[in-house]
Amino acid sequence: MSEASYIVIVSETEIVNHRPEGTVERVAWADLKAVLIETNDSGPWGTDLWWILLGRGLESGCVFPGGATGEQDVLERLQHLPGFDNEAVIKAMGSTHHQRFLCWQAKEE
């Protein structure tokens, strides 16, 4: 299954991920709690980078691979979050190991 078969759509209110098998995941911007990138050593034959967007509730969040359709739109919007760590994204893009990179975390209320 190709990474591009994941369709991620960014709107003013939420991010919606349409997985290839038909599952739809979503997280409202207001509920976004953390943004992580998880890498592994399966590339170039496997999917070696995954975006993890955690929401505040059990049903709130998205997980999609690097190379997903709409990934660039998501990244551009995420970069507007206060304190978003572009260095973590750069490190993740170059990683060939099993690692998690915290790119952003909401301030505790």
C-alpha cells in the first residue's frame, strides 16, 4: 500500500485522515495535544516515518505516513503552532532508527 493512498485534509477547524482501508481519523485544532514523528529502520522498502497527532480524547487523533497525500499542507499548518520544533522534523527526516521525535506539545492548562 502506497503512502500516497493516505489522504490528509487540513481545514480551519481540524485535520482529517482518510486511511486506504476506509477508516477516517480526525483531530480538531482545539483538541490537539501533541505532534510526534516516529521513525523506524524499514526504509526504503517499508514505511519508515509516521506522523502522530494526538488529541485530547480517545477518538481524537491521526496517524499517517510520510508521503501521505496532503502531508505538506499539514506540515505548513503545524509550523504555525507556537513553539513548533522544526529541528525535530529535520532530525526525524534523517533518522534510520526506531525513534520518536516530539515536534510540538500543547501547554498544560
